[in-house]
Amino acid sequence: MTALTLERMRADVAEMLGEAPEDIGNDENLMDLGLDSMRVLALVLAWGNTGIALEFGHLAEHATLGGWWSVVQRLQNRGTADA
């Protein structure tokens, strides 16, 4: 399994939106950029292969990449603490 990083998340979101990764800021509203719930679900499924227990609801509560990264870090830390 490959660890989920902020850089991978940014690249995956950018690909979904047809944008360059450097054009996706941590504080930009991803829904305003065109990310819809079906694309978010596809990202959750792809990122689930990294071994963290990420669910659609975790990301639905946040609209920015920075918010998503905070959730991922919390889940990764929780997984480490459980190990």
C-alpha cells in the first residue's frame, strides 16, 4: 500500500478537474472548482486503497484540500495509534 500524501491528493483532484496540480490551492473551495459528489466518491474509493478508513462523509464535511488533508492526517494518526 502506498501512503496517501497531500501531493497525491492534490494531483488526483487536479486530474479529476482537468487542472494542473499547482492550480489547486489548499484553501480553494473544490466544489466551486467543479468537483461534484460523484467525483468525491471516486476519490474516496481510490484513496481507500491506501489503508486508511476514509469515508465519503469525512470529506463531505469539508470543501477544501486543506480540510481533507486534516481529516486524512487524523485518520492516519489514529491508524498508527491502533497498531
